Amino acid sequence: MKVAVLRETFPGEKRVALIPASVPQLAKAGIQVLVQSGAGEAAGYPDAVYQQRGAELVEDRQAALDAADVLLQVHCLGANPEAGKQDMPQFRAGLSVIGMCDPLGAPDAIQQIAETGASLFALELIPRITRAQSMDVLSSMATIAGYRAVLLAASELPKLFPMMMTAAGTIKAARAFVIGAGVAGLQAIATAKRLGAIVHAYDVRPACREQVESLGGKFVELELETQQSEDQGGYAKQLDEAFYEKQRELMARVVSESDVVITTAAIPGKQSPLLITRAAVEGMAPGSVIVDLAAERGGNCEPSQAGQRVVHQGVVIHGPTNLVSEAPYHASQMYSNNITRFLLNMVKDGQLAMDMQDEIVRETCVAHGGQVNHPRIRELLQLPPLTTEEEAEEPEASTTDDAQPQDPPQQG
């Protein structure tokens, strides 16, 4: 079996789906790795190191795709709507594509891939089970995003984070407020605390208090009814607009007292909840900084714009959409470890064996056998459920409940 790793085509993307250290693991399982020349250079992994670890370098992208049984990517079509189309002519029956494809936000792209006959595995849908923790790319990437968000804020803030006692006087510690205590939020709390800030954090899930406090943060209490704030996976779920309106009113006071605000509340495939109004931003001191990690889907902060640095009445608002790519070496390392474990879970005797009785395989497979076969994606596309006959014709087809979204809907 041959696995191809190509240069990422998403604008500004520096990560690579597989690093050299993962090549021997695949080789041990009987898998040959084809790497397009230059695929890892932006992440700090030169071609020579891939060759040393046993990968075969291929100059021509199309040739690598034509020879491959499996394609490993960071951004598949869906998560890469424009540039991702260039590889589609080489997609075919017998090819399996593994990567992040925004299945809940771009279901049309899933259907396009299904029509080529290729199988597609969406890593965003890895189930929240113990056995799959080592494959959870969203948690890995959220860890880096939370860390980088604080560094971005620190570089913009015209103040120092830690308190300092100097001969020139005492410098007060900066006040950081993290909204959302999921994976990204907890990493932001820990990073801001390490830098010396006074950290407050809020999440609609009261159970997060212990995690926040364990990192040295102070949990913010808002007088809100939160009993229905968690889904079955333990993540924050989308609530009604009346709840968010009350939440915004109560949160504005904490925002106004903060030098830095990091927001992380995103819901896969849906508009991000508005948590910080324009008026709340105007209540902050000039020079304050907001980093909105949910900007790609509308943002948690009203003035934020995806991919832009906005200044509103003296407050700097960043809306990064691919912050993880700014730390490509370790981001690629973590992603590679995740995707390698995911792939090896499906390999038997050197061949891909898609066992749909395996929850991990079943819940991530969104296209197979020429059709969209994931119930949740079919519902988004307004396609009828697969019939018993269709499922019988495709023994690997999914026949069970939908997967739970991964990254804390996330607050964080």
C-alpha cells in the first residue's frame, strides 16, 4: 500500500500532514510513503530527512496521487474550498483521503468527493472515546491555538503581563479574561498565567470551574441558568438567543476590566455565538487586545473580522483563522502523530481494512462507495437515509448514530 503526502495548498498553510519521524512506523506496517518534494520545508522538515527515514520523494504531484492508495492531508476540499479543487481530477474509486474537511460546515464538498468514488475520512468527527484520544487532531490543534493566541495578545498589548517590583516603581500585572474553558481555552489560561497575568475565565459549563482553578485561573460566576449547557459528550452546546443576550450583559463588566480577552466559543458547522458586543468593546481601555479564535464563523466579538486585525476605538481585535500554522513544526508533529495512529488503526497485513464495526472508522467515514454515507452529513445535504438494501450492498457503510463534534463547541 502506498500513502502520499503532498504540499498543502491552503493559502498560508505551513503544516505538513506527515513528518519524517512517522515514516518508519508506517513502513513497519508495510506501507510505502511517497512525499512530494518540498512538502515539509515550511514546517522545518527538509526533503533529505524524509529520505533518511525511508520515504520516496516525488517531484510531480499528479504522479504521486495516481500512485497512491491513501492521501494524507491537513486541509482537504471543504476546509480548502478553492485550492483544494486542483487535486479532484485524480480522485477515484480505490483512493482513500484522510484529513480535515469541515464536514459540518461544507457538506457540499463531501458530496463532490463522494461522486469521484474516493473514500473520505473527516478527522473532525473522531469520537470522544478513550481509544481515540491519540488520534484527536482537533484537541491537538486547539492546544496550539490557545497558546499562540496569548502570545499574539502579549505582543500587541502595550503593557507587560507580569507584576514587577522595580526601582522605578511597581508595574501591575495585566488582567486576562478567557471565554471558554475547552482545550484552547485551558491552554490560553495556562499560558497567560505562566506569563504572569491575573487570569479570569468563564464557561457555560459549571463543571469547568475545577479545571480553570487547577491552572491558577479564577472562575467567573454569572447568574445564568446553565443546567442544559452540556451535550452528551460533556461539551458546551448551542443555547437560545435569550441566554446569549443575558450572558453578554453580564459579561460586559468583566470584559471592561480586562486588558486581554481571548474568546474560543465555536460550534462546528454553525455561526459562532456573539458574546462580546460592540458596546462592550467600547467599554475597554484603549490599548486593550481581543483575540477572537471563533472569527472564521462570524466571531464571538461583534467588531472582529476573519483573518483581519481591527482597531475599534483604540481596542485591537484579532480574528485569526489559521493561528496553528504559525507554529508549524510542533503543529505538524502533533498532527502527524494523530493521523498516523488513525491510519494504522485501519491497516491489516499492509492493506487498508475499513471495519465499519469500529466506532472510530464508522464515525469518521463521510464518503464511501460513490455516496455520502454519514447520516449527519446526509441530513445536512437533505438526502434521504440510506436504505437497508443500499447498506447491504456497501457492507462498510455506516448504520449507526451520528458522531459527536470534537472541538469544544466548543468553548475552547
